[in-house]
Amino acid sequence: MTREIVSVEVAGCAVPCVAHRPAAPRGVVICVQPFLEEANRTRRLFNMVGTALAARGWSCLLPDLPGCGESPHALMQVRWQTWVEALAGLIARQEPPVRLFSIRLGALVAAQAAVRVPVERHVALAPVDRGDTHLRHWLRVRALASREIGPEVSVADLEGEIAAGRPLLLAGARVPAELAQEIAAARWPGTDYAGAAVYRLGSGIGGIDAPVYWQLAEPPEPGAAALQIADLVLA
């Protein structure tokens, strides 16, 4: 079993990926991360899931989609379809069978990509099905933080900035207004999508009794949860 960093050229973008590979892979699982700080807080979980999948004979790719993580592309140049097209291209480059494991906003990107390039199975943790509610969450986080660090802004102020076409600073990232508007407009696919197996963390629903990692500033080691998730992805 090996772990390496690879770069895959898809949809005109270089997509760096952490690749966990067994000696003789039976298939590949592509992991799709959530947005902004939630990606940082779940990175360890994704990597441990990748290790568990490789131990079970499946390759695992953890891509940094354009504008995210170690991507060489600036987030200010990214649009919603940039993510969807890059992920769809990455899926299409793999030898089947291909499965997806996603969290939060990553699940919405994954679902839209899987409409274009179908996969064998998609396991989604706490998927976002409406982009507008998710964007509003980040606007509330920004507004609350402004009360401590100043200058104070409201959610309505931030929505006005987006409407005026001005970028926002969210969780330390400069997000273009166009991308924010497209996130708000994004919806879970309709009847043309086969669907995902949906699970939640924190309550034990779906057999995963673990903390909600993306809500914790210092998430605990996700060893047991990673093993359970790997089992669900391969079910």
C-alpha cells in the first residue's frame, strides 16, 4: 500500500490529489471535501478513510478541487461549474468501478458531477441539498465574528456586498461574489440522479456514532469513525 501526491489534469485545471493505493486495486473511491474551514477540520478523517479503504483493496483519491486546499488555482477565479466539471472529469479518468464519499457542500458538488458521469455508489455525510442555506450559514459565521474583531456587519450587509458584486472574506478565504451567488443557486439533482446513501454524525444514525468533526476547532482522532465510513462506502 502506498500514499503519494499526484496531479491530475481535468477540465483545464491541475487537481492535486492525495492517493492511497493498494497493490492490486479493486476500484477507486473519490473523496469530496466540504467548503472553507470545514475542509480543514475533516482532512484527517478523509485521510484515515483513505487508509482504511486501501487496506480493503480500494484506491482512494482525495482531490483539492480548484481554489481549495493545495490547488494552484485561485479561489477568486473559480465558479461553481469549475468544481462540478473538475470532479466529473476526475471520475471519468478512473477505471470503474468508481465510488464517491463526500461531506456537506462536497456532497452537492459530487451529486451534480455524478449526474454527468454516473458512479457505482455515493455515500454522503450530512449533505447540503440547498446551497442558499449553506451560504447563509457562512454569512452568519462571518457576522458573528465581526462582533468581536470588527468592523461589525450583519448578514444583510454581507448579502448586499454579494448583490453588488463585491468579494467576501469568509473563514479567511476571499470568495468572489459570482461564486457565492452560484453556491446559493445550487440544488440537489432531481430525478435524473440515482441518489446517494445519506448518513449523519453525532447521533449514531446510520451506525456512525461520532462527533460532528466540521463543527469542532480541534477534532478528535477519527479512527473508529473512519473504519465505519470505509465499511459503508464499500457496502
